[in-house]
Amino acid sequence: MGNRRRLFVASCLALVANAMAFSICTDIMGDYARAFSMTRAQVGAAVSLGAIVGIAVQFFGGALLDFIGIGTAFWLAFVTHIAGIGFAVFARGFWSLAAGWLFFAIASNIVEASINPLAATMYPDRKTHVLNVLHAWWPGGLIIGGLVAFGFSEVLKLAGAPKGLVDIAWQIKMGFVLVPVILYAILIVGQKFPKTERVQAGVSAGAMFKEAARPMFLFLVFCMFLTASIELGPNRWVGVFIEDMIGMRGVLLLVYTSGLMFVLRFFAGPLAKVLSPTGILLASSVLSGLGLLWLSYATTALAVFLSSTVFGVGVTYFWPTMLGVTSERFPKGGAFLLGIMGAAGGLFLSYVTIPGMGKLHDHYTLSALPAEVSAKVVVDGRVADEKLAALTEAEKASVDAAKRDAACTTFRIVAALAAVLVLLFGGMLLYDKARGGYKQERLAAG
């Protein structure tokens, strides 16, 4: 295996590790709430609390990558991945759980800060396509993690596992993330990493920093807030919300939509030639918004499947195409601008979208409960699962209905963000056409 291919495969595996952690977390969010007696909002906060540090790592890492080297960054990701797994597996409450996801946030953002400029540097003439292929392994990792989480639960169920083992199943599931982490470490041992495209072209650090103030780039940063929220916010909560809506294991839906994304991202190159990257983003906004809105009204497994298909196709190209557009239109910004884009998406997702969806769900659940039921089951601002056994069947049905309505309403609120993106990307497409179409800026070798 040649050096370039080996580094690309290692990049894919590092992204698989990030995605497996995400999808397994999606499956065990309810376990966190039960194990540590937390509300949905508290769980969302615990898995997102350390994100600001991770995002800062990506933001500054993009600027520092040229100085510390991509290889060093990969080894830092390995160390923090190991630490994150350790803390997440042996968590004993809110703060130790938050510490585990702090290390995961650092690791995942180091990976993002490293693999995107590495891919853009190794394949300068096919950036949008290669970044989509690279990021196909995000849904690929989601599939692997989702199947591991679901399969392990089913094995325990079929085997009639004792309660003690079932209670620690969420910890065992997190341990599976070690596999891709160890594999990417093996692949990068002894490998030489290239300098970034910006350094090879002789673009100064000052010129790189100036790119961040260009109006079009700032516009793309704002769009990244919304695209990341639509793509990853629902995916983080789908395990809980779909179970609330129709009683179906939401992680299976995550596996299905991830399968769509995995396959479709390999076709980004031909699609970009037909629609242009800006056209892809506009089409993605329309489909993701319609799919999520439809999903919020789904009452059967078939409706969930069909609406999720539309949603899954819609969000497929958001993240990698945003990075591809950034790299193609602002190559002088190099790893720094790619780091800003990833950090912007992660920041808004972690501190607004994920906890915000949790708060919305809590709010609409509590507000829909009859007063007499609320008095029996609400403890510290949450529906306490341990209190449900004492309810009558009618009272349990009212709790289920409240959770279902809360999940649907929350999905509809997030779907509204897509309408904003349709206007923004529609305007961007008209701007491109007025200037003769979408154009990629190229750097000459220094």
C-alpha cells in the first residue's frame, strides 16, 4: 500500500472512530439518563459540555497544523481517543461522563483539523469529490457503531443475560471504539506526512489569516451553523425520539440513513459536474427540510422509513461539500479555514442544537402531561422512568403521548432551519451564475 493511500485509509479509520462513538452514544443516551438519573437536557449537556475545548482545538489546530505537522496531530488524536474511551466506559456520574466526552471532542476535532487539509493536499484537483469519499466513512462508522450497539443488545436479550451484565452493556458498547483507533495508529507508524497545500504553494501565514475576513467565507460559516444542525442534531437524538414516536429502535434508522449517505457520497464528483457544489447544497436543503418535516408527522414504520430516506439523501452532502467549497474557493486559507468551518459547525451543534433539542423535548413533554400524572412522575424537571410502573395504563398512555408529541414538535422546529438554507444557497447560486458559474481557485506551486 503506497504512502498516499495508506494515509488516506488511516484518515478514513480515524473518522470511523469518531462516528462509532457518535452512533453508540446515540444508542445509549437513554442508558445515561437511567444510570445517572439525569434529564434529557442534562444528558445532552454532558455529552456536549467539553465540545468548546474540542472546537477550540480544531479552530487553532487549523492554524497550527502547518507548524506541528499532520503526523503529530494524528498521534495526539490517538492519545485523546484512548483517554475518551477510558473515561466514557468508567463514568460514574455527570462530570466523569462529561470528561469522557471532553476527550472525545478533542480527539474528533484533531481528526477533523488534520484529515481535511491532508486529503485536499494529496488530491488537489479533486477536492470536493475526495472530501466526500473521505467523509463517506462518517456514515460508514455510524453504520458500524449502530450495528454493534443494536447487535450487542439483541445478543444479550436472546441469551437471557443477567441484569448485572445488561446494566453495563452501554460501557461494553463504548469499548468497541478501540478497534478503529488501534487500526489507524498501526497504519501511520513510520509514515511521512506531506506539508499542506498552502505551505507548498508558498502562501504566507498573514495571507492565510486574511482569507478568514472575506465576506463570502463568513457567509459560509453562518451556513455551516445550520447545515451541521440539520444533519447531526436529529441524528444525535434519533435513538430517543423515534422510540418516543412509534416505539421503534431509533439506532436502526440511523444505520439506514447512514447507509444511504455512505453510498451516495462516492458519487459527489459526477453530481458536482451536473449541479455544481452550490447546486448540491441547495438541493440538499430542500430535501432535508422536507424529509424531516415528513418524519415529524410519521405514525408508522413505513412512513418513518420513507421520510427518513428523503431526509438521509438530503443531508448526505452537507458537511463534506461545505468543506470542499471552502477549500476550492479559499485555497489560500488552507487548514486554517477548514478548521474554522469544522469548529463553527461543531460549536453550534454542541452548544445550541443538541442541548436545545433536549430542552425542547423536556419542555413539550412536561407541558403536555396532565397535572395529576405530572405530580406522580416528574422529578427534578424530568419524567422519572422508575415512577412509571406505579401508573395506571391510561396514565402511562398519557406519558407516551406527551413524549411522542414532544419529539414530533422538536423535529419540526429543526426542519424550519432548512427553509432558511434554501434562501441562502439559492442566493449563492444566483450570485455564482451572475459571475459566470462556480469557479475553483487554484494555487501555483511555490
